[in-house]
Amino acid sequence: MTDVLGVLVIARNGDRDEFYQDPKTYEPQFTESTPLGAVESFQLGSFLRSVYLNPSSSNYITNMKPDLVNTHEVRFLAKAGGEGPVIFDSAIALLQGLFPPTPKNKITLANETTVVAPLGGYQYVPIETVEPGNDRTLEPWTDCPAFQDHISKVYASSEFKERAKSAQPFFGAIRDYVFGRPTTLENAIYDYMNTQLVHNKTFAHRLPPTLIEQARGFADFHENAIFGSKDIGGIGNLAGRTILHLILDSLQRIAFNGDPLRFLLVETSYHPFLSLFHMLEITKHHPELAGFPDYASAIALELRRGPAPEDRDFLRVKFRNGTENFETYHVFGHKADIPLTEFFYRAENYAISSYKQWSATCQDGLQDEYLHIGSQNGATTTIMAACAAVLFVGMFALAKFIKRSRAKKYVRLPDDEVSPGSYTHHNYGTLHNVRSTVVVLDTRSD
């Protein structure tokens, strides 16, 4: 049995209204969460609590407080992109299940009156919103020229065209059920059909059998082609590469004994799930995961201490698709948990950790199939170096000229010398063993 030192959970939002994304740019449109979605996320939170915050669970996080939330031990982030507050709403619902109200959430005042928080001790847990305008970690694909070029290449590929041709009978059959919406593989009509099937009784009664399953299959193919790549650093894995730096940083914090962080939740959309499954080489052995996950799905990355006498930390990856239980999936071809050091070695060079790197990837990706962080095009580097050399020589000559000009015009005033005899040292502190250095400025021309 190995001890769980900490966990990072990536969770998908719960059910929502219809959600449209431009098929050419993936710019999202506003949508809203539903009570069903809140219940799904709440149930996920309760499930995570039973697994990681229950002292009797074999996966209990060592020494973590199970009842009252300790904000030093946890961190919660929620995507706040163009779809609106739906993901933030899901994060709140999940936390209601993860840290439910407790009468222990109370305070005793100076007059010895005990006050319990509203709603039976409701716990107000802080959530950090991640907005694309400030942070590209959770929505890197919008406003990215290289990614839009990648989308165009996917649609123009022979594989996509062949699948679109085979899908023509299906799209012909659903025209009467989508009310004028484009019936093409590029448009991926599944989201509309699924939303109507869940929330529209008339639509649910009219839709013939098997059509929704076919729509899901074509949508899986579509999204997997857009948000997946065979190369770990491929532009199709952009959604996974930006969230990867957050994963690595959090695991490093959990592994450090001096950092109290034990549990981190990232509430987001389905996009990084697809990319991470490809990047970690999970889809090679589990092709059934080459599609988008159900609502309120979750990836858990557990940091575990190896069994005695092993003194290393290991990483275990689990996935819960919708209401299913956790299943363990081994990464990078391993047959068991992967050493944390190896995971870092295999993954860290592909993490995009700054806006500058994201911007470079979105531009350079138009020329290169994928970009390793820190790599540059050789020709570009040579040209820039030559330009820099010419600029340096020019600035040096200009500085020399200015120096000569100023020296000729300089007028020495009486008692204006800075010399050892006239320099007074002022003591502004208690620095010791610091030698006082006197600089004599020579203004003579060369």
C-alpha cells in the first residue's frame, strides 16, 4: 500500500444549455448551466470527498483535514472563457460536495456567543478564475493563428474527407431534426442534438433510435482530430501543453515538504482531456478515450510515496468518465505508476508556461509542425544575430561621438572635483566589511 501525498484533479463542467463553437476558430458562444449540471458536479465533489478526504479510504490524502477546509492545503481554479459562468458554477457545485456544510464552521465571539455559518455551516471556499485575456492556461486555442491553421489542415486532410463522405447518409437523416442548422462533419451537430434530447420532451420522443449514438461517434472523431496530435508537442495538443505547466508546478509543490498544498482542482471544459490523453500516450493503449468525456468527468493525478524501502515519489493517473468509478491508466508506456522524476523528464519540455511561449507557439507553429519550448528557427536566429551586431556597432560609434562632443563642451567649475580628499562617506546603515570605493570621473577628451 502506498501513501497518497496529494492530488491534482482536472474536472469537466456539468450539464449546460446548447453550446456553439465556431468550427473554423473555435470561438465560443455564451451558454448557461442547468440544475442537472449542478447536481452532476455536486455528485462528483461528493465522490472525490469519499475517495480522498475520508480517513477510512485507502486513497485518503495523508494528514489532510477532512471536515473544515484549510485554504493553505487546497487551491481551486475555474475557467472563465467565452462560454460564460457555466464552468465557475460547476466548480461551486463541486465544492459543495467536496466540503459540505458542517457545524464545525463556527466562531466564538468576545461575549462568548457561538455563531455557526449560514446554511448549517456552509463553507465559502475561494475559487480563482482563469480568464483568457489574462492567462492562456485553460483556453489557449482562441486567437491563435497556428491553431486555426491546424483546424484548416484537419478539414482538408484525406482522412477527414473520407469520414465526411461516409457520414452523408447520417447527415441526410437528421436534417428534419436540427431545424436548418448546417449538417456537415465540420459543424458537428452533436451538442445541439444531445441538449435537445435531455431537455426537450418532444424532441426526445421524435428522434429515431441510433441517431444520437452516430452523432456522438462523428463528434468524437471531429474533436479528437482537432484537439489531439500524435506528437506530444503538436499544435493539436495545445490545450494540454498549456495546462501541463500547471500540473508540473502543482506536483512539485505537493512533493516539497515545506509546502502545505495537498489538493488542487482545475474546473475546465472538455478540450484539455483530449490533448492530455494523447500527450501521456494513453490513447495508444485505450483508443476508446479518443473522444470528449461526459459531463462532470475527472482526471486525477495522485502523487504517491513508493512502498518501503522505496524513497521516491510516483505518479498514478486515474480517469472517471461521468458517473463511472475511477479507472487507473498508465502513462508513457509504463505498466505501473511512473516515477515523478521520469514524468517531469518526459513532459516538462513541452509545457507552455508563459504568454510569451504561447504567443511564439501560435506564430511559429505556422511554419513548424510543433515547437519545442526554447527552440528557434536557425535561419531566423542567424538573421537576428547579424542585425543585432550591426545595431551594436552603430550604437557604439554613436556613443563615442557623443562622448567626444560632451567632453569638449564640458566646463570645469571650481571645487567641483570628486577626489579622495574631498569625498565624504555617509553611513546609512550597518553594513560591515564593505570597502568604500571612490570613483574619479575623467572628463578629458581622448
